[in-house]
Amino acid sequence: MLIVFILLAFGCTRHIKPPKFDVYPEKIHSFKGDAPIKIIVPEEAEKEYLIEYAIPEKSSGKVFVDLNDLYKNAKELIEKQLTGHRVPVSPDAEKYLKFTITKAQWEVWAGGFSIGAYLDFDIETGDGYKQHYKVQDGSAMDVSRSVGGTVARAVEKIFQDKEVLAYIEK
């Protein structure tokens, strides 16, 4: 782990492909709905997106991700929650949930024994409700796993939002 920290802190560039993690079921509030919903995420997003270091002056290492990978994971996780709660998902539905990433960051935690990541995102419903959130996750392994975990944390946050759940249920 210390080697990863040294490499990231002193100027290496990495291109990561974050894995997809499942959400924690106990973090998802109960809901149901009959009307089909489509999930909207940006298409053709930035392929070389810089994940900023949380304290820029402390790192010269650069970490890049293909945002399309993060959006694919988020869309799949959101759709899985909807279908698991018997809400129909359809690309032609009038109702929608729109998920947009606004910022991603990482940093070293616990003196180099853990890597943390932060994800800022917006969730928007078809009736005009929009909310901004910031979530975090960490890994003792590497930045890729931490960033992947933030997507699952974001989906959990979406399904804790009472306005989003009310929209799904109407």
C-alpha cells in the first residue's frame, strides 16, 4: 500500500477501470411503483476524466477514468433496484431519473493504508425535482476500488431520497 501511495504522490499517471459493487440492501428504503421509468445518464461522456486529488497541492499524481464506465455501472445499479422493487424500466418511458456526475476526487487515508474517494452527483426526476449529493467510499486496495464503491454509495443515496421515492411511486 505504501508503494501505491508513493507512486501516486510523486507523479505517476494512472488510468483506472473501477469495478461495479452491489449496494448494501439495508441502505435502500422500501418503495414500489407501476409506471415505467427510464434512467438517463450522459452518453459519450469524457473518456479521460481527471479524478482530482482532494488536496491538490499534496499530490502530483494523476488518476483518470472513463466516465462512461461509471455511468454504465450507475445505470445498471439503478435499474437493478427499480426492477428488484417491481418498478418497470423502459427506454421509452415518459417518467425518468437522470443521474449526472459533477465531480470525483480521491485521497490517501490512514497514513497510506487506505484510499478514499468522493463522488458529487445530481439526481433529477421528470417532474423537475433536482438534488445534489456527495458520497464517499474507501478501500485498503487502491483508488480504482474506492471510486467504484462511490457509485454504489450514490445509488444508495438516491433510494434514500424521499422526493425521488415519492416520484417513483406516483
